[in-house]
Amino acid sequence: SELHRMRAAGEKIACLTAYDASFAMLEDRAGVDLILVGDSLGMVMQGGSTTTPVTVSDIVYHTRCVAPHLKRAFLVADLPFLSYATLERALDASQRMMQEGGAKMVKLEGGREQASIVEYLAVRGVPVCAHLGLQPQFIHKMGAFKVQGREEAAAEAMLHDAKVLTEAGADLLVLECVPSSLGKRIAEISSTPVIGIGAGPDVHGQILVLQDILNISPMVTTGRKPRFVKNFMQGAADIEAAVRNYVQAVKSAAYPEL
């Protein structure tokens, strides 16, 4: 409800990933509104090249490390690869995320084909965040980490997906690596807050991977840094100052730049 209030008031929502107690406390103190225990941990914590090897137990473990140390930030946990391939698996994984991990919402990737799963979870009291655009769990199908929705037909399909998922009960929507114009269109038609990562400045909030903004992720160190990633350690006195600078940049709409 607080995230919906922020959207209605025009206040940008600042989101980051976290995977452990120390950074959970720091981010909460620095004013981060939403923390995601993402399957990105497979790359930044485990050193993998994709997120597909991450398990439900991995996410539950890291969520359990984060949850007790949040006083204000809203906690979301990823459902990893194939953990929501069926209704029953999705419910079992969500139960573990919320009961064992302490998450308040789960996130899953995919378009209209996931509507039945979103509805199945939502009517059973599980808040769901949908994820459109670039979907890292689908990387072996997509073939590469690249911008999605450039062509008009693909953009229209994604607009339809957003509408179907929110009607099915999704309470939040993440848009990854889509043109700014499409991010704006989806934010305008969505009844739920839209959080962008490489989706332009006109969505309702922004999310980045913690290690990316600290300039220490594998994507950064191997020279494969996405264009939307910014080094917030530059000019910051310490890590907490960098996170505060990120929050302020999102709130003031200084990040991302047009």
C-alpha cells in the first residue's frame, strides 16, 4: 500500500538488491524503499555467468539473512528458474520464500503466459511482482542480454502482457532493458507501480544491482557494464554515502538521465 501511495503521489521509488545482513541494514538506513533478493546472486555472489543455476534454497537462505534487519524497506524475493513452472511448484516456492525467508512479495518473469500463476498465487494471499522485458532466466532462449521491445509489434505485445498480468493480480511490475518510450507507455497504462532497470526515467521507480552501483560486480569488472548502470561510489565518502546518493538521485529523477 505504501508503494501504491508513493506512485499516486508522484514520489519515485528507490530499489536495490541485497543478499546479506550487513547490506540490508545499510540500505534500510540509507532510505531504500524496496529491497530485492534477486537471483542475480547467482552472478554477483556465486560467480556464475547466468542466473539459471540459482535454487529456491539459495534464495530462501539469502532472504532469511536480509529480512530480520529491515525496519522500513519492503522485501521482495525472486522465484528462480523453473520454480514456478507449475501452479503447485509456484505455490510451494512462494510459501518457502514467505514463511522461511520472510519475504513480503515474490517476483517471477514472463508475460501473459504467467497470468494463471499470478492469479493462483494472488488469490491465496501471495503478493506478486511481474517482470517483463529482458528476462535473465530466459537468456538461453533469448540468446543474449539485449534491449527488448524495440519493434512496434513487440512493444504492443509487452503492453498487452502488462495489462493481462496486472488484471491477474500482480501488485508490482519490473521492466528491464526496454526503450524509454515503451517504459513510459507501460507506466501510463499500468494500475500498479512500474519499477525500471534500463527502462528510462518515466517509470515509477528504479532498481539496480547493489554491486553494480558500487562498481564491483562481474559485469563491471569484465567490461560488460550495461549503459544504464552508474558508479555511485564515484565521489562518495563511503558505501553508505554511495547508496544514499543513489536513493537521492532516484527520488529527484536525476537518475536515470534522459
